[in-house]
Amino acid sequence: MTISVFIMTEYLTKKQFENLFLPLQNDTEISLLKRLNKIPKLLADTSVRLADLEFIKHIRISDTDITASSETKGTRIKLPITSTHHPTATGISLIYHFNYHVLDFDEINSPTKGNGQKMVDCVLKGFPKDWQAGIFMDWSGGFWEKMKQKYKDINWIDY
């Protein structure tokens, strides 16, 4: 016997996303992978909230990932810097597993105290109740324990 799972995900067309983001566009660059014709609404909403943070200047969206940062690396393709312990870049990397309703906080970095929490607040605002959040590798020295206490209503995965 085969059991198939159908998971409903809301999507925006590329044009709908551009219309959503256009009024908010200030000095923040947002890039979508060219092959994306539709964007999961969850990613679009999170990206718009991240773009509203004064220190986020670059956001890159794929069909399952968001990377957002104050700085980029690369010349031809500019990638937001999210590396842990980077001396100047403030950034976050998220991976959404739509089939499993799991969000992985892949990387986060903030040399400025408080900006890490601001990014997490943006991501978890309006977080779907049927989703789980996880941190695969915690090198934060207590940051994620504080976030788990603050967001007790989120179902956290322990890897």
C-alpha cells in the first residue's frame, strides 16, 4: 500500500512578488533565481520582513532558501554573507523543507548585539503553527537557547 502526502503551499507569481516588494524597496537589493516563476508565500513574506530591517541590504531567494545580509561576496554573482563569526557582515541563511514543514536556521551572524534576535523575530513572526524550526549546528554560546525560551510556542527540533 502506498501513502501519498499532499502538502498545500501558497505561491505568488514573480509579478505578484515584485508588486509586494516594490513599495518597500529602498536601498535593499533582492534577487530571485531566474528559473523561479512562482515563489512560496512563506518565503516572500519572510523576505519582505527581512528587507524592512535597516541593516539588511541584500536578499537572495531560491525555491527553498533565503539568504539575507548587510554585505555580499563575489563579483559576477553576488551572494549575501551569512558566515558565522564573520567580522563585519550581519546575515542569516534559511532553508525551508516544504515536504516536511521544517525550517532550518542554517547560518546566522551578527557582530552587532541585538541584530541576530531582530532577524529571528522577522523569520518567526507569523510562523505557521504546523511547522517546526531547527538548528543543525549550534555554535552560538547560548543564543539559540534564549530564542527557544522566547519562542516557546514554536515546535523546535533537536537534531
